[in-house]
Amino acid sequence: KNQVEQSPQSLIILEGKNCTLQCNYTVSPFSNLRWYKQDTGRGPVSLTIMTFSENTKSNGRYTATLDADTKQSSLHITASQLSGSASYICVVNYNNNDMRFGAGTRLTVKP
Amino acid sequence: KAGVTQTPRYLIKTRGQQVTLSCSPISGHRSVSWYQQTPGQGLQFLFEYFSETQRNKGNFPGRFSGRQFSNSRSEMNVSTLELGDSALYLCASSDDGNYGYTFGSGTRLTVV
């Protein structure tokens, strides 16, 4: 079982709609959690970085939440755009220098 | 400020050969990490270098090695290539290694 589980595995939404992606993790001790957006054929681009004390962080149309007690994070995307079609990857840093990657959620935004 | 630069972008090698990939981090960043990305396994951590020293290592065989130079540029070497080594190899740099990694566009390696 992966120590960082993302859901759903894939998602199709219409342009302009909102969606929420989930990331649950089991690793500890927790250092920080990052959400990345990866366009096809490109490297991942950081969207948000959240530490233990942060519950919510926004970056434009992206809002990440973190519940360190339940070890859950979500990434909410509002008013999705066609350019938002990408893989969204959750990465958890723990034990200071160790990290685990989720398998990602493949989001497709259709007109 | 230039981003993380990886060369080459694409590479085709034959089984048994060896390959060297290059990564130039963002100016001032001392941490460079390498990752392998495949459709089946997703992103997997290879190793991290900080100030020319390997600070962290993932679970990859010894055929995968790396090094970092005094100017923070890093190279990754894979010897005795296998078909399963075909993947996108990503490099990321950071100023302190714990926050805010910036990824390069990757090197697409195909082993035939």
C-alpha cells in the first residue's frame, strides 16, 4: 500500500466547474506537504507548500487544505480552465529529508 | 532568473550502454535531486545532492549514480542500461532542500 494515496485516479470536468482532489498519507513525522501540477511532457510545477501549522493555503484558483491530525490534504480547483488539464501530484516530506509521492490525479478539463 | 535546465531533452540508448544526464540548478540553489518517472511507478526518488555531497538516496540499484560539482551542477549516470530504465528523468533544485523544489523539464530516456 502506497504511503501517499491520491484520489480519484482520474477526473473529467467541464470548463468553468470546480473540483476537489484528495491526498491521504501515513508517513511520519510530518515535515511538509506539497501539491504539484505536471503538464504532459513537462516537469512538475509547485502549486502550494503546507507545513504542520497551516490549514489552508491559496494560489490563484488553487486552494489546498491540510488536516495534520487525520493526515489528509485536499486541493480545490475553482473555475477550471482548459489549461488545467494535467496531473496533480501530492508529495509529503517527512523525517526532515525523506519524501513520498502520490501516484497523482489525472485531470481533464473539457470545453 | 533561469529555471532548472536538463540536457539532453531526449535520448535513445541500447541495452547494455551507459548514459549520463546533466542538470543545471537555479542559480544559488545548492540542493539537486533526481527522480525517475514511469507510467507504472509514478515519480520515484533517486538521490539528492547538497553542496557536492549525497545527502539522501532512494531504493535504486547501484547502476544509478550521481555527482554534484562545486557550481552545484549535477550529473546522473546509469550504467548497463536495461529496457526498464526507459523513463522520464527529472531533476529538481532547492535552496535548502526542504521547501520549494523547482523541477526541470526532464530527460526522456528510451532504451531499445
